[in-house]
Amino acid sequence: MTVDNIGKVISSRGVKFHLFVPSNRNIWTVVGKEKEYWLDPELAFCSCEDYYYNEMTKNGICYHLKATKTAQEKGAVEKIQFTDSEFDDFVGALVDDILEL
């Protein structure tokens, strides 16, 4: 993915930080071409297929992680707040989206 495409993800507010209160649990997602992917910037992990390919064969990272880092640096992260009671439903929907073929 080119720098221009990463810029498009950022300008469309495709990097999202989901905060659950009052526990302060959080989930990061990035809207990709086909799905919304879960990732953990601190662990340099993404649920996309390219992550596994890049990590195992090229020792690189996927564009979702690159976009997240850039969005953090630019203060361009979409922050969304939920209550803790919404956590299970949110994670369930995210997993369903990730597993959808």
C-alpha cells in the first residue's frame, strides 16, 4: 500500500479507537478495503491476512498498522466511547466481521 492510500485511510477517519467505560478497556480497529480489522499497535498485531504474510515472509508490517501509527502521530484517530455493557456485543460483531469470508 502506498503512502497515498494510507493517507486516504487517515483522511476518512478509518483508524478508530474504541474506549469502553468505566473499565477503560480499549480496542483499535482500521477500516480496510473489505473489512474492519482489529489490531493492537503496542504488540504490532493486526487481524488482516496481509499481516501474517508480511510478518512471516518479509518481516514487515501491514498497512493497517502503518496507518494507525501515522494517525496517532497526526492526532487523526476517530475516538468512540462505549459503555462496558456494550463490550461483548462489540467484540462479537468484530469477530464475525473478521471471520466472514
